[in-house]
Amino acid sequence: MEGMRFCYGSAVRWRGTMRILASVLLVVVAVLDNAATQKPEDGPYRGKYIGKFNSYHHQASGDVYAVDEYTFLLIGFNYDGNGIDTFFWSGASNRPGPQGFIVPDEYGKTNILERYFNKDFTLRLPDNKKITEVKWLAVYDLNSQNNFADVYIPEDFEPPVPQKAGSLTAIAGGPMVSSDTIDILDSKTIRITDFSYDGKAGGQGAVHFWVGVGPSPSSKGSKVPDEMGYLDPIRAYDRETITLELPGDMTIFDIDWFSVYDVEARRDYGSILISDDLNVPPSLVRVTPHTESLPNCRQLHKDYRVSWEVFGPQITIQLAGNVQQDEYMSFGLSGSDSRSQMLGADVVVAFIDGHRGYAVDYNITSLAPCVQVLGQNKGVCRDDVVGGLDSYQLHTYNRENDINTITFRRTLISSDSGDKEFLLDRPMYVIWAMGRLDSNNEPTYHDVYPKRNVQIHFNTSEPVNDCFSFTSREANLKDVWERQQIFDRSVRAFTATLGPAGGKRGYQGITGHVSNGLAWYINGFLVPELWLRRGLTYSFLVRGGNNPHSPEFYHPLVITDEPHGGYDRLSDARQSEIRVLAGVEFTRRGRPKPIAAGPLCLARHPEGQDRRLDDNFATFKKFNRTLKWTCDSGDPAVLEITPNTSWPDVVYYNSFTHANMGWKIHIVDSYSQSARSHASAYSSFNHSIRLLLIASSFVVWTWALK
């Protein structure tokens, strides 16, 4: 009986101990589960939480997250820097020791660690190793084989990876909408594969990418900028793969659904639901909060907003944009009362030049840079150049975190008859754009602008505000289109026509110059470099327009020693500094007169093709195949040149009237010499190095024989 009582009591105690142990294990599991998953409400989403560094020496401490399969994120990391041979160290052994490998620092270097104080940064495992292949990350000293701090990777740890979220299918009675897989790439980025939308929504066609909360799509949602950052109704798509970024500080954890949604009709045309517990990487997008000082705000583009306030007879306007230092922001009243139209518009061009801000009044009489036509300035001209007044008064300006903020004011009814009135009794059509400034701080052809109508009611009973924080990420610049060269001794004639400049991968990328939208096409190539031999005669058959009444399409060809062109727009002092080699003769009064103006032959985008998508073409050849050519009747103007020994080695073909339309002409004495010096520059360098090494070896060998 005593034995039985002992066994029974032991069993009871054992069961009690096991219950306690099970409870402890449940608590531990719960703690580990909480530690391994960061909830968005705990702060900015940083990925999946691994744990805190266990600190042993030299004040090494901090929190560790996994941001993807290969990358750790260290938050608030500290280390006093007093180790002798200390590195970030990782491995697959049970505990940190000599069996491991160096993890490069935040700069990708394997240098000995220096001091860190409360620093946030990422570490990427080398050689494409995955976090699931290691058991720990440590701060380890190889000299003393001493572990200063470590954190262990939980078993069965699942690092954040992009997640699949279904696909879009059309809803009966709506326009055609479809897609392949939708991927949630990170906490702010959605990629839609093979997306199609026929653009045939009813009514106003106010269809947007739309997100919100709740069981299904509804009108209580928010716009998502399209793949180019625009908030206009979306265009038609045909099996295109696009990447969208959630606006401002919104993340995937803030929404329950994504939809292609008609805001006017309040109809869902295709949607997916978003899971609550997506284990996705954190976004690398930088979010920059920006508080507007005026009560009304309208987000025009993810990188551009306008704010305003009407007080008495004046309106105060603030433009804020995520722009480069050489870029401008423009905004103004449309040239038409029935749609957004640039021709005839009254706009302000705002920019910051160094430490000074500008808000300049402009009038648009033609879609071209400001040029003189029969003694009058036409195009995008400052009001004070066309006989008007600069009506805008600059108030404040500031550049911070790459964001220009410029505030100015104007009376609702200007004293300048060329200015349009700001009406308060109804919405007004407006225009806006962003682009680069030329060397004279004049606006060039804009890169970012809307294709749809934009209306703003400047006098609302309640303030309106749909603005959100600016976001930016490292630019993923696409390769420039191939740089063409015409290097053929048998070619003595060149046909010069006009065509679109082709976006940032075209003229801008090839030459590094800002573009006015048009460029020379020589023998069908976009601004190729030409190679001409001294003493030979060449002919340019010019078809750049011969109507001097046209500010947009009058482009006589000139050749000078200056790279930008637009000779006619320059001051007398600047013209005197330029050597004109061909294309211009001077009157008795010393005024320049072009001699190579032929009938216009122009390539255009086909109807319906959006020039803002030019950079999506992988090559110039593919882009060129889409263009439609129209040529006026008549023989081309012929410009004959015979380069001689007085010509510089590099000259430039350009337009007489507009800047930045052409490129280089190389003047050589011999084609073979040029071929060797240009095409074999790298080989020549290597050849020189080889000769130097051979000579050095010969010297050493001779010295050894002595």
C-alpha cells in the first residue's frame, strides 16, 4: 500500500509538474509567436521581428527584423567600436563560434566594425544565402573568438516574401477587366500581371485604381496613383504588367480590398480581397510628410499638389512638388472654358534657383518655346515679354527633403488684360505640368502633365483636402536607347526630318540636354553622331519646315561650334561668341538669316498613343516603328558644306529657331584614323598597357643579364 501511495503521489506530482510545464511552454510559444510577427499598429512596419540582440560585451545591442529572405534590418543598433577584429558574423552551427562567415556591413563592405550609436540599417547575407539557412546573427571578434552579442533565428522561421493575391475578372454588365496574378511585392507595392481594361466605362469614365476597408469595394475609398503616378482616370490597358504604389503613408495593412472602380457610377469592375496577415517585406519607399499651410489642397500627381485660399480680392496659391533642382512646377487657368487646354492658358511657372525662388507669369500662345514670329513673340512666353505684366507676387519659398514649396498670390481680377480671371461661382478648368528648365531658366517641354480634364472650384463652403504625404524611392533608370552613328565614307547626303524626342531614354538620355519635344532625325535615326572628312563636300536635304509664321514647326538647319542651337533666340552678345559654319547668312545690317528651310516632314505619335509612355519602348527601333509620317510637298532645302582645316574637330547640327534639337558632327582627316581613335579607344588603352608591361619585362630581363 505504501508503494502504491508513493506511486500514486508521484504520478499526481508528475502530472501537476507536466501541467505547469505545458503552461510554461504555451506562454513561451505565445511569446515567440508575438516576437516573430510585428503588428502594424506597433509602429512603422519593418518586416518580421526576430528578436533583440543578447548583449554580452562592448554595449552591443539592438532589435533585429527580417525584411526579406536575404536581408536583416537592425534597429537602434549600438556598439562601442572597441573590438580588435570585430565583424557581423553568421553561421549554421548551434552557437556562434569560429565556424561561420562575415556578413558585410550596411555599405556592403567587410571592414572591421566601427562605433555605432542607435543606428538603423540593413545587412544582406553574402552569396545569396538565405536567413532560413543560418541559425544566428552575431557581433563577433575573430581575434579573441569572443561573442559580443547574438540573436537566434527561431526554428521554422518564415521570412517575409512577396505574396500572391488572386487575379481580376470582369463583372457582368461592366467593361472588360482582367489580369493574371496580382503580387503584393511589399507593404506598399502591388504588381498586376497582364492587366487589361478596355477603357469603355459608361458615364464620365471616372475609373480609378481604388482601395478601402470593409467587406467589399465601395465609394468610401481612396485613389491609388497609376503606374506613372497620375491620379487621373486610368487609361486603357492591353495585357500590360504594371506596378502600383499605395499613396502617402498607406500600407497594405490599412486596406481590405483593391478594385478597378468607377467613382461616378459607384461600381466595382473587378476587385480582390487583401488578407489581414500578409507576411510581406517592408517597403523601401521614403515617406516625407508635408503639411500645407493653406486650407484647401488638391493632389494633382503623387509628386505634385496645389493648395489655395481666397481672401477678399486675392487668391493665395501654394505649389509643392517632389522635383529636381533644375525642374519647374507650372499651374494655371485653361485656355478653354470647356476643357483643360494648354493653348491660350494663363499659367505661373515656379522654381527655385539656388537660394532664390521664382513665380513667373506666362502666357501660352503656341505649344513651343518663346520665339519671334514676324517681330512678335509667340509660344510659351513670359507676360512681360509679350507686353503684359507679371501679376504674381512671390510670398515664400523653401526646398527641403527634395520638395520645393512655393507660395504666391494674385488678385482674382488682374490689371493685365492678358490674364484670366479666377471665377468663384463655378469650377474652372486648370492645367498643370512639371519639367526641366533650360540654361536660361526657361521652361522646356514638360515631362509630367495630365491627359484628362482637371477642374477645381476655388470657392468652396467647406475646405477640400485630398492630399497625402510625398513618397520617393531610388530611381530605377532605364537604359538609354542605342546611340546611332553614321560612319560611312560612301555617304555624302543626309536627309534631315523632324520627329518626337522620345522621352528620357531618347534625346535627353543620348545628349544629356533638356528637350523641347522635337528632334532631328538624320537618315531616319534619332540625333545620330555624324562623321565627315575634311575636304569632301556633303549635302543636307532639309525638311524641317519653311513657314516662318509657325512658331512650332519652323526649323532651318544650322551648323555651329555650340552644342545647343536656337541661334535666333540668343542675344547679340551671345551670338557674337558663336561661330556659324553653315546654314546662316548675314544681312547688310548684320542680322542672321537662315538659308536651309525646307518643307516640313514630321513623324508623330499615332492617334491614341500617349507620349508619356515613350520610355516604355526598349529600343528606338521599336519606338520608331509606331510613328506616323506626314510630309509637305515640295523639294527639300539643300545645305552643302565642305569642312576644311579651320573647322573644329566637333561641331553641331541644330535648329536655327529652337534649342536642343540636334547633336554632334565629328570632323576628321581620315576615316581610318577616326575609326581607330573612336571605336578602338579601349583596345588602344589595353594595347598601351601591354606594351608597357613588355617594355618593363625587357628592362628587368636586361638588368638580370648584367
